[in-house]
Amino acid sequence: MNQLLKTETVDSLRVQVYQTRQAMGAAAGRDVAAKILVLLAQQDIVRMIFAAAPSQNELLDYLVSAPGIDWSRIDVFHMDEYVGLPENAPQRFALFLRHKLFDRVAPRNVYLIDGSASDADAACEAYTKLLQQAPIDIVCLGIGENGHIAFNDPPVADFNDSNVIKRVALDAMCRQQQVNDGCFPAFDAVPKEALTLTIPTLMAGHHLFCVVPGKTKTEAVYQVLNGPITTACPASILRTHPVCTLYVDTDSYGWEQGGKEER
């Protein structure tokens, strides 16, 4: 039983609501794995971008054990990284994805953003060249409490950004989320800056799979589905992507036991 409670389409965005976080993550994992297999049957190499966040745990766990995927034909990227953390800092997104997925499946190439580099502009330039070598087939992403995708917080989000990746200041709500997620012990411990793929870079992916569990995301999901398409809620742009599915659980969708709560 997949515990799918509801499907809807908002503009071009497909939405699937699941009873539990586990069912949501497994469903997203099945869909991503199925798309990988289709693409591998059609082309030599598949290129994927991943988000690094606890919200992605169930999806990543599913992909580790998904049968039939030839990871030796898959190149992987990630979408953001803190600036200034030591290379071995446990909060680094590169390490998160290595532990959760990359080291467990051995992709063809693992391309990591170097947030510890002394020259952030050079790090952005190097990653830009890697991303521009060929189209991105699949993007697995989440949505932040402030509606961000990657680290495109409302103050820095730009739907027409000319950059592929850029250095940004993190807003207070975004930094507090990192504490709420258990990644940092206190607000002041969260870095103030990060390198992030821009919104046009993420939207250029051919197939987007967006996984968003939890009560802390309810307001962001509501704005994505019901508010205007605006950088005040950067993830609202997902409604314009031709092939994007949003996976939510009852908590993030705002569904109380026994029915949909009034919102």
C-alpha cells in the first residue's frame, strides 16, 4: 500500500500527498529510480543534482537499495554548500551526500562544491564549467521553511539569474532552519554565507522531483500551491516547470487526521 491520499495539479506542478513521511519518500524514490532506468536505456550517461538535507533521507535511502541502477553511468552534483566551514566539518553538504548516497553507490563522477576554497569566485567558475558540459537530466530537491530552493532565499532569489552558481548571504529564517534540523547547536554557529546553484540552473533540469515532509514546511507548501509565483516564495517557480512532481506528507500539506484542515 503506497498510502497515496490525494493528487492534484497546480499550474504545471504535479502534487502527491501521502499519509506518512516514509510512504512519501519511498514513492519519490520509486519514481526517481524508474526515471533513471528509462534514461539509462536511452543515453550513455545520466547527470543528476541532489539536495543535502534531512528532508531527503527517505528518498536517498531508497535509491541506495533500488535494483538495476548502473551508477557507474551516472554523474552527480549537489546544489549548495556553506562558505568557510572546514573541509571535514560534519555539517558540510558534500559530506552529508557522500555518507547518505555517493559513497554507497559509487557514481561515475562525483562533483562537489568547494565551499572551503579561499577563492569563492574561482570555486563558482569551476563548478559552472562542470555543469555546462551537458544538460542536467534529474534534480532531486526540497523546499526550505522560507520557501527557498537550494540556498536561493527570498532576498537573493532571482528567476532570471544570469549566474549558474553564486555566493549568497543566508537570511535569518534559513539559518534558524539549520538549527531546527539539528545540523547546528545554535543560530550563531550557522555560517552566514553559502554557494548555491541559481534558480535557472535548477529549473533547467529536465525532470524535477521535490520532496517536502514535516510540519515546519506547511506554510511554505501552502504558499507554493496557493500564493503568487514570486521570489517572496522562491519555490513557487516550480509551478512553471513542465516536468516537476512535489511529494508531501500530511504534515507538510496541512492535512489533519480525518480530513484536510482549514487553511
